[in-house]
Amino acid sequence: MENEGFPGELFQELTKKGQAHLVQGWDKLSLDQKGSLVSQIKKIDFDLILSLWTNRNNTAPSLAPVDLAAPDFFDPEKEPEEEANCRQLGNKALSQGKVACVLVAGGQGTRFGASVPKGCMAVGPLSGKSLFQMHAERILALARRFGPSIPLLVMTSPATHEATQAFFAEHRNFGLFPDQVHFFCQGTMPALDWDTGKVLLEAPGLIFASPDGHGGCLAALAEKGWLKWMETKQIEQVFYFQVDNPLVKIADPLFLGHHLKTKAEVSSRFVTKERAGEKVGVFAQTKDGADGSRCILLEYSDLTDEQTVSLAPDGELLFRCGSPAIHIFSRRFLEDIAPGHARLPYHLARKKVSFMDETGKLVVPLTENALKFEKFVFDALPLAKRWALVRSLRHEEFAPLKNASGKDSPETVRAGILGRNRAWLASVFSGRGIAFSLPDDCIIELSPLLALDAADLAKQLELTDLDSLLSQAKGGSLHLMAAGE
């Protein structure tokens, strides 16, 4: 028999679910391949995926425009006293070791012609530091400032897990302690044939599976025991960010303090949209219901034409709050929503997926033939009864690396890093009453280990001869680093 040795009860289950083709070529597999296939199959929730496939043509009902309002938010620039109070709260939480950082880093650099994890890509204008190094050094700088080491949990995907661990090991965790850096792999979901609902095989004994989206991070934290681990460490808040944005102010005390002061279950950063038609997700809030309003994140295409261009009384766009994918979650909130499939929905996408047919031949489709599933982290937002939005300046905290050219490309990321560095340095000169003037093509790099913000930079350069520094920069470049770096 072709499937001799395959677990009988499992085969009966596959037959019942219309998935018996998965044992195709079983008799030709090695022992290791057989064990792997059985393990892959046991991880699949067939009732779930078949339910999703059955409802593949049903889109989630959209909220009517009348159900939405521009969200309430906190703008630190307009409330300096509140800003100071929030910073104190955030500083206290960091000094007490109440915060962990979760870095979402499952993507590869394939769009840039690289086969390495995206976090390995060099973005430092002068140093060539990688995205991973920039993020790790900010966490190291926070630990040096506040005392306790801040845990960094790096979410990988099956395609990037080993390479990411090896990269951190090669660079000795960029100065972080070995017990400070932890890696966990996000879940996967099998791809289904759009017409039949059959799970696709990539090769004999190998099910085609893809990462379950950045929203899968929350389930993985629960399923792999990291939320329980945080509880044992008395960690109460989880700072969430994505690897492709080198400007993220990791665990920013101001943002953290406002989250704590409002007792929010989830808080989100936003940047003001550059223009009405900018293709970025926007925050909105539902009208007050029985349990209050909820925060939601809308795709830009979900706004009506009228909503897209509507102006608020202050003359700015009504729906202006664009998402840079920076959040803080209460650990207790994640414990409530993360486990299982029930809370965050799967988003379905029709894609082209090469697969092995019943004759064992590889089929490369010309059109979209498969159904893929992903979870999005922002679907957690409306589950929070208490939420907060905090404004951030785009040039301070948002320069994502997503495309090989054009918008959000290595060129714009480099420009974003240089622009923020120049702005910080200009503020230092201004505070000392010194004119700041440099050629536009002057390259300025500031190490995260030197300063975490403009005020920190001013403190670090208190005894520095700024005129001498300016002369040095006029040579075309300036690279400021921490002592001993």
C-alpha cells in the first residue's frame, strides 16, 4: 500500500476532510520526511481552514461612515506639562524593569535582491549598521540609562529564524547580554487550492505553508510561553515594533508614560498624513456604544471619498492619523486576546502558488490559484476598552524600508536618518546660541548608543566645542559615537 505505515486514524481524518492527497508519495519518503509530514499535518486545524475556505467569497462587513469619527489623541507638542508628567511615569516603569520589547522581523530582503532577513540589511549612512544593530543599540542605550536590562524578543519566520539567530550570534548580540535576547518563530498557515479547498503540496512530504502575518506575533507570544515568562519577570507592558523602520523610538518614556497614565490596554503612535490620498492605514474611532468607543485602523481604501478629504476645525485632515505600526500592549490584555483563533480574524488573499499535482508534477500557475491566510496586529485594537493614540512627528519616527526604489526605499530611509540626525544636531547648536549651517550633502550619523533623542544629544555634547564640530562636519561627514564604541 502506498500509505502503509501512515497513522491510520490520521489518514481517516484526512479522508473525511477531503485531504487524503497529502500522503501522496508517502512510500518514497525517507523516515525523516515521513516524520516531518505527520508533524506538519497534525499542526493543521482542518475545521478552521475549511471554514475559512467555505466563506472565502464573503468579505467582512464594513462600518458605515456614520459609525466612524476622527479619533481622540494626545499631541505632546501642545501639552508640554502633560509631556513632562508622562515622561516621569515612563522613566519609572523602565527603571523598574516593567517593559519588554517585541521586534517583528519575519521578512526577507527579497525585494532588494537579498536572501537574508531584512533586519540584516545595512542602513547606517556611514557605519553601515544593520537594522538589527540600530534597534539593539537603542535597547542597550535604554538599559544604560535606566538600569535594568530590557528584554528583546525577536519574532522570526521559518524562512528567517536560523539566519537571524546566527546574525545576532555573529555580532555578539550587538552588546546585549545573551539572556536579554530571545527568539521565537511565528506560526504558519497552509495554502489552499481556491477552487477545491485542498491543502497544496510544495513537494512530496512538504506542505506549502506561509507565515500567518504580523498579527500572528500575539498568538505566538502566548503559545510559546513568552507571556507567562513575562509574568514571572513582573513585566507589565509590551512595546511592539517592526524591523523595517530604523527611526522607531523604542520604549519611548513619553509614549510609555501616557499609556500608563491613561491605563490603556493598547496605545498606538501615529504620524500625520502627508496628503489626503496617501496610501497609509488611518486610525478612527467608533461612535460611543454601550461600552464606549473603540479604536480601529482602516485601510486607506476603506475611507469614502468624502472622508478622505474632509477637514477638521483646525484645518487639518479629519482622518489624519496614519499608522507607523508602533504599539504598546498591556501584558494582561495580550493574555486575554492572544490565545487561540477566536479573537483576531484571518484575512484572506488570493495568490499565485506553485504546487505539486496528483501526478507529482510541479505546476506553476499563470493566475491566482491559491488562498493564503494572515492575521493583522491592528485587529487587536478594537478589542481594547481603554486605548490611546499619541502623535509622533514623521521625521522623528517613521522611515520604513519596504521597496527597492521610490517611496520607502533605501534612498528614502537614508534621507530619513540623515534628516533626523541633522535636526537633532541643529537643536543642540540652537540651544547653545550657535548658528548651524552645513552643506545639504553633509552626511551625519549619530550612534544610538550616544543619544536617544535631541535632549539626550544636547546633554552628551555639553562639554563639546561645537564650533570645532561644525568645522569637522563641513568636511562632508560627521560620525558621532559613544565613548568606547
